Amino acid sequence: MSVLVDGLRKRFRDKVALDGFDLRVRPGTVCGLLGPNGAGKTTAVRVLSTLVRADAGRAEVAGFDVGRQPAQVRRRIGLVGQHAAVDEVLSGRQNLELFGRLYHLTGSRARARASELLDRFGLADTGNRAVRHYSGGMRRRLDLAAGMILAPPVLFLDEPTTGLDPRARNEVWDAVRSLVADGTTVLLTTQYLDEADQLADQIAVIDAGRAIAGGSPAELKSRIGGDRLEVVVHDAADLPVAAELLRTIAGAEPERDVDRRRVGAPVRDRVAALTEVVRALDAGGVPVEDIALRRPTLDEVFLTLTDGKVSA
Ligand SMILES: Nc1ncnc2c1ncn2[C@@H]1O[C@H](COP(=O)(O)OP(=O)(O)OP(=O)(O)O)[C@@H](O)[C@H]1O
Ligand SMILES: [Mg+2]
């Protein structure tokens, strides 16, 4: 295992951040640690990267104990924090050279590594510009590059795309995929199911400092019923007809929101269900205002996984 965590506990004064947290990450895979604000994601990453000591439990990274062999662990990990670590005034290249020197590379080795990484993360053209002129996606890719200076076998990414627009998120996702293709093991935290879905082989759902569910994206999604198909009818009088159609197609009792003239149900084969419902509504002459396929939100995942027992 690249990451092995058993019963990790960490308390900050009266606040319990990790409450018996367990995790396994196999070498060469991406694990998505998915959880809401305050769930304990950053604390877990900080313990695993030896920045914080756990109160109890066991954690190994790349075969070394984070508490007893922190130097061994540090040599084998990269960490990209939740907040950017790069200097705004320096250029991307200068930032990477600086990180290289911090990691004790020689000047020429640091320069060579900076060039390699700028190429690697699509920053070769902008490498000599000050970081304050970079877009959000470029900054985040520079952060990734800084975390990869020593080509570590295990990389921790704390919310790599929070606050980025869709295009920048895609750029960062591509960068992560290229690292994984080279064999890097990645543990990334995220609040977004779709991000975990895009990148992760395995997802661990964390809430209130504990792992509450885990599995492949497909396993988790099938447990929570997959996508939702929602139909908003033009005329409230058509709601029962639309609900009946959706019930037949989805094979489940749809939820009705009379005020918004909306019915919705979980569907398994999203495209087939969408096509069928469009045809059926059209054939039935039901005027429709909107039809949408929607991924379950993180809230819905949590509510489903915990049977609605989770408090905010
Ligand atoms: N240094 C600290 N001192 C006191 N409390 C802390 C400290 N670090 C974390 N906590 C608390 O521990 C809990 C878990 O925090 P953590 O930062 O690990 O959550 P998170 O899942 O990373 O949240 P976010 O999505 O907001 O980044 C929170 O209630 C937080 O307030
Ligand atoms: Mg955090």
C-alpha cells in the first residue's frame, strides 16, 4: 500500500478533526478523499505529509511510519496545499528554481528541473512571466509542478481545483492524469463528486473525521442511484402525466415538486432515459419548460450514504 491509515485520531483543543479515520491507497492509483467543509480532509493530508502529529492510530506512506520515520516519508512525497504556495512577484521558472534549491538541488539541476516541469505542465511559453499575470489554472499547474520537483512516488493534492472555472479545472485534471500515467500515486481531497469521478480509481467519503463510505466511483454512484432526470412541465396540470411517464422510464417513484412544476427520479442509463422521456412527453403532447440530467450533489450523496442522519 502507498498509503495505509488505521484509526487515526487528531484533536485540536476541544475540536475533533479525525475520529478514527481509515484509508488504503494502492500504488499507482488515484484516491479521491471526498468530504464537505470541516470533514477533516486537510488534517488527514497534514498528518500523512508529517506536518502534524496524530494523537493516536497508525499511518504509513510509501512503507514508512509518518510518526516514527518522518524524514523517510518526506523524501517520498510531494504536497500541493489548499492555498497556493508560489510567489506572485517571481516568474513561474524562478518559483520552480527556488523550490529546487529548497530541496537541495544544485543550481544547474534546479534550472534543468524547472524547464522540464514547465514543459510538462504546459507552462513553457509563460514560464518567464510573473505569476501575478497567470490565470487560476496556470497557477494551480505551477503548484503541481512545485510539488513534483523531486518526482515523488506519492503526491498529496488538497482541493486542487477549488475556485477554478471549468476550463482551468480541465487543465489541472489533465495535468494530474499525466502524472498518474507516469506511475505517481495520488491522494487528492475534494468537495466535488464530479472531480473524484473524473480522476479517482477509488473514493473515500469522509465526514466528521471518519470514513463513512468507500469504493470505485461506479460503485458509489450505483449505491446512490446514479444521475437524476428532471422534467419541468409548462403547465402544473400536466404534472401527474409527466410523473407517470418518468415512473415507467426510471422504474422508481419520482419526487414531485408541485410549486416548481418539477418531477425528478434517479436513472441508470442516462442517455437512454433522456431520449425516452423526450419522446414520450412529445408523443403525449405535454409542453415542457426544461429537461435536465443532473449528477447527484455531494449533499445528496451524504444524505443517501447516511440515511439522512447526518447533521450539518
Ligand atoms: N489548527 C487547527 N486548530 C483548531 N482547529 C482546527 C485546526 N485545523 C483544523 N481544525 C478543525 O478541525 C476540523 C477539520 O478541519 P480540516 O481543515 O481538516 O477540514 P477540511 O475537510 O479540510 O475542510 P475544508 O473543506 O474547509 O478545507 C474542522 O472543524 C476545523 O475547524
Ligand atoms: Mg481543507
